[in-house]
Amino acid sequence: MPKLALLIVDVINHFAFDGARALAAAADAIHAPLRALRDRFDAAGLPVIYANDNWTDWHGGFPDLVASSLALGGTSARLAERLAPEDGHFYVLKPKHSAFMATALPVLLQQLDVDRLAIAGIAADSCVLATAIDAHMRDYRLWVPSDCTAARTPALKRAALHVLRYTCRAEVRPVRGGADPFGIRGAGATGSAPT
Amino acid sequence: MPKLALLIVDVINHFAFDGARALAAAADAIHAPLRALRDRFDAAGLPVIYANDNWTDWHGGFPDLVASSLALGGTSARLAERLAPEDGHFYVLKPKHSAFMATALPVLLQQLDVDRLAIAGIAADSCVLATAIDAHMRDYRLWVPSDCTAARTPALKRAALHVLRYTCRAEVRPVRGGADPFGIRGAGATGSAPT
Amino acid sequence: MPKLALLIVDVINHFAFDGARALAAAADAIHAPLRALRDRFDAAGLPVIYANDNWTDWHGGFPDLVASSLALGGTSARLAERLAPEDGHFYVLKPKHSAFMATALPVLLQQLDVDRLAIAGIAADSCVLATAIDAHMRDYRLWVPSDCTAARTPALKRAALHVLRYTCRAEVRPVRGGADPFGIRGAGATGSAPT
Amino acid sequence: MPKLALLIVDVINHFAFDGARALAAAADAIHAPLRALRDRFDAAGLPVIYANDNWTDWHGGFPDLVASSLALGGTSARLAERLAPEDGHFYVLKPKHSAFMATALPVLLQQLDVDRLAIAGIAADSCVLATAIDAHMRDYRLWVPSDCTAARTPALKRAALHVLRYTCRAEVRPVRGGADPFGIRGAGATGSAPT
């Protein structure tokens, strides 16, 4: 039976690019609600998928990214401590903004029989938006938990969420308000964890 | 020598979808500046490429879309009269929002040796934005002439242009103000029309 | 209910490339069995899809390709006379060898709910093989009717059919022998022609 | 300056699929010449890229695949011992046959400015052929070192090499014979190793 998955974008992050300081400050607010959301997916046996930029480190893997983020301290370390993938989570490294471009994500989602995605992470206006538009074009129904994403300015976050809501037809509601538009618990009852 | 192209999105349009009436009203304002812009590209010998939804008519071609748009009257006809492709223009039919998805556009742009794109047409928040994000991920430099695009609400157009400017690093300036960020005339001097 | 489609590759063909003379001579033998096969798909109400090279004519459409092929005479004209698409057939122009690359075919097959493909046309070792490998990677079951495809040498046709049979797990059997591995008639009974 | 890269396909391999025993027996012959070839690329400072099936282990990375292959013993272990990637080598995990499908390879090759590929590994008729056809469609010039690839039957290897040579226009020559169609040493002189 088709099911819901959680897609977590670029939270393992060195914040080493233009505008990164402002983005890091905003991103510091997301780890608590996002971790709570991830725990709910884990409890329901629903897939949790990390799609993370490789930061042009073409030689390493996901564990290397986590290690270097922890070593950096600051927001990088706080996000990595709370949100690094654990056993049973899936991950794909992405070379571009969208998690669908030049990655195995389309194949993975098909194998997992996913038809709805909760998309969280950073930045709201960049990799989250690019990923959501690609998901919308492939007919996934979307939920963007608004307290689990961040942008480098409030105006960019507002603009991105506006497009996500009215163009991509995404549910845009915070985890903290108790939102659960796709019924995580109910979905979990029928979803057996893929191997 | 790499050159600039004009990409015109979904102006051959039946306006037969949710929210189409509001979008058509807004789109009525774009045909004059967009035609002026297209004439400048033609005069400079630079490529003009139409990327248009096939509106799920899988049996026909571009001329059929133009004919049926003319027959519909209203904004559909006004856009088709002023903006239908002419000899020497390129066109691709697209089945989804982005002009890069499931079309020959990536191959065409490479064969034309294009490195900068002016992206115009409708809707600003939907197919234009999806196309621009895909172009940005492929390292094209972008200009979105702000009076040559439209959305079904002013808030959606504002949000889309905000993301285009600050996330996709696009030039967002009107044709009517005389904007020419990539130097159409200069570019044309070196660009011979591809066959 | 998932159904079978017929995919016809590059039969509208100017034979204007290296090795084209030998390929044309071999291709002259395919139009009779391929037309018989197409008639059976039509009679069963099953989709017939043309995927044809645009021969780098980026300005025209499918009808232009048919017209220029008829005008050329020889094998080009004989194939176009017998096999040009008719009302109700689908077509996509492809810029590269595989019908899946940079075309709307993946979207069309999904919308038609196709899960099995009969792939015919030319050349067996080039565009037919590239298309079949792409289809195999996307989990389509395949039938390559061996008298409906051709190559510029017998050795190339033999090599291609060997790989198709043993690597892509395609049924490789001639139309003339009465082969119908996927049950065209039965499939047609449940398949209503998509619009 | 555009340069040559070595692409090594599926040599980290559990041989746990239909026909794997015959393939493993044939693959035992390739590790010596392939290692010699890899050493020459390393010595010349040219990129070595591994593209390896993830064997539907969506949770692990490349080091996990190497470890489990070593633990299996037999051909799996012999290939992993001699050919596991080392520092400075690139790798991508692929979910399907072609190394270009749903992977970062296209982006990596562009960033490395590669225009010629030596493609080695297994199986000649399956993942090597699918990858070579995709590379050919993207205009890469190809060399398939014939003693660095294997198939589960001699007839399949012969068929694949025939198509590679005459359809994909690949150089098909053994490393042991001293073949160097693209001039590894000369190419290396101008190529600085990308980071």
C-alpha cells in the first residue's frame, strides 16, 4: 500500500557558502521540531530518507559528512548531533539543489512505494523548494512542516512557503501545532519498514 | 562562442485549468513587451525557443496547439496571434512544468552552445519558476524580464520573482525599462543562427 | 489495467548517415510484417507509439519528417507510405538514440499505464537496442519481433538480438511465425484506447 | 583541457544473482589487467571512477560493499582485494544497470572535464554495455579494454564487444597487448587531479 516518507534535506551542513551565517542562525531553530517529527516516522515504521549535498566532496560518504560537521562546532555540530541518520534510515548524496537530480531518489521512492512526502530541512527557498517542485511534477502529494525548514531571510522563507502552498499544493503547517495532514500513525499501521 | 537564448514558456495556452481565468487576465499584459523582446532576439540572430505544455494532447504538434488557441478567442487567441512561433524559431513540447523535464531542451541548448537564458511566459510561480530552477541547477545565467511573465495573483508573482532574484540569482528587470543585462545586441554580433 | 504498447523506432528515416545504404537495404524487408503487427495493435485498441529521430531538424514536426521521407523516394518513401503514423497513434521526437532520453516517452508510458513493450524498427543494434536497454532498466517486459527490425550487417543484427534475448530478457520472435508472447488480443479486450 | 577517465563498473560484487557463477568464473581473469590499467591512470594523475551497483543495500556506503565482498571469499574477495577504491578515487553508487541512470556521474564527469572514457568491469553485455551506450549518446569517446571485462558466456561477451565496436564506435583492445588508444601518459601530462 502506497505510503508516506520523510525527506530531510541538507541538515548535515558545513554552512560554507554565501549567506550561510544568516541561514545557520535560522536553522538553529529547526532541530527540535524536526527531530520530533523524525521520531514519529520512526515509531510508525515509515521511511526516513536523507538527501544531502555532497559539498563537492566526491571521495567520501555520508559518515564523513557527519564527522566533519560535528568537528566544525556551532550550528553544523548541533544539527549533526540531533539529526544524523541512524540505523534504518536511508540516505542519498546529491550533487545539485534538487534531491531528484542525478541521484537514486526516484528509484528508491518507487521501490518503497511512496506517494506522499513530508519535506523538511534547508534552505526553504533553495534545495527544499527545488526538491518539492520536482516532487510535485512527479505527482507526489506534499507536506512542508513550516517549523522544520529555514531560509537566510524571513522574506525568502515567506516567498518559498507561499509558492509551496499555492503552486505545489503542499500542506504548509508546523509540527509544533500538531499538524499531521497525512496521518502518520494510520499510515504506519499498514506500512512495513522496507529493507 | 556561448550565447544567449530566449525561452518562451506556455504562451500558447488554452487557459483550461484551475485558476486559469485570473492567470489569463494577468497574461493579457505580457504580449506587447514579450513580442518586442522576441523581435530584438530575432534581429540579433539569437535563438528563440518555445517550450510549451502539450496540454495532454499527445497526438498533435505545435501547429495544432496554435490553431486551437486561435479558435478559442480571448486571451488564448491574443497571445497566439502575437506570439506564435515563426520560421526559424525552435520549439519543444513539454509534458510537465519544467521545460527541462522529459524534453529535448537540454540537448538543444547544448547544440546551440547557450550559456545564458532569458526566460519569459507563464505562470511565473509555476512553469517559469520550475524551468528557471532547473536552468540554475545546470549553471545557466538567467534573466527573467518581469513584464513578460504573469501569475494568477500579485502575491504569487511577487513571491516567484523574489526567489528567482535572490535564490536563482536571476536578473529580474522589465523589458520596458530598457533592461538588457546580457547585451542582446553584442551577443548577436558573434552569434550565427543555428540551423 | 496495465497494458501492452507497440513502440516503433526511426522508421521515418532519410537514411542519410554512415552505413545508411546497407541499413536501408535490410530495412526494406520490415515494412510488411511491421505493418501487420501495427494493424493488430490498432484492432485490439492498444497504443501505438512512434519514437523517431528528429534528424536534427529542430524546427519541424512529425508531419514534416513524413513529407520529406516520401519526397526522397527509395526505402525512405516505402517505409513512410506503409508506416506513417495515422490518427490515434502517438509520437515523440527523440534527439538521441534511446527513445527514453530527453523525450516525453517516460511520462506518456506512465499515463497510458503500459507495462509491456513490443519494440520494432531500426537499427536493431543502435536505437532499438538503446531503447530496449532503457526500457529493461525501467522494468518493462519486452518483445522484439525479429522480422520487424534490421541492422546494416547480419552480424550486428545477430549480436543485438543475442543481447536483447539473454541480457534484457526480451522475447525475440518473428511476427510472421505467429508470435504473440503478450497476448495482443487478450490485452486489447481490457484496454480502452487512451485519449 | 578535456581529459580521459577510467570508469570501473560493478567489480565490487557479491555475485548473488541469476547466472552469477558463470560470470564470477569469467571475472576472475580481469583483476590483473584491470589493476595494471588503474595503476597507469593513477600514475598519470587521471581520474579513476567506480560506478557500482548498491545491490539494493540502500542503507550503506561503498566501504560497506567492499567489506561484505571481502567477507564472502571467492571471486568477490579476490576482486575486492585487488580493486577496491583507494584514496583519490571517485565512486558513485548506482541503482540500475547504467552508471548514468539516477547517479551523480553526469555531474561528476562535467566537473572533471572528461571527454573520453575507458570503461571496464562487469558484465560486458549488461552494465558495461548499458553504460557505454549512455556515454556514446552523450558524445564521449570510448575505449573498452577487452581483457578488463567479462560476461557469463563467451557468446554474450562477443556480442557485446561487437556492438561496442561497430555501433558505439568504441576502441576494443586489450590492456595486455599494450593498447593505449587515448594516450594515457600524454593526457596525464596536462591533467591535474581534481579535488
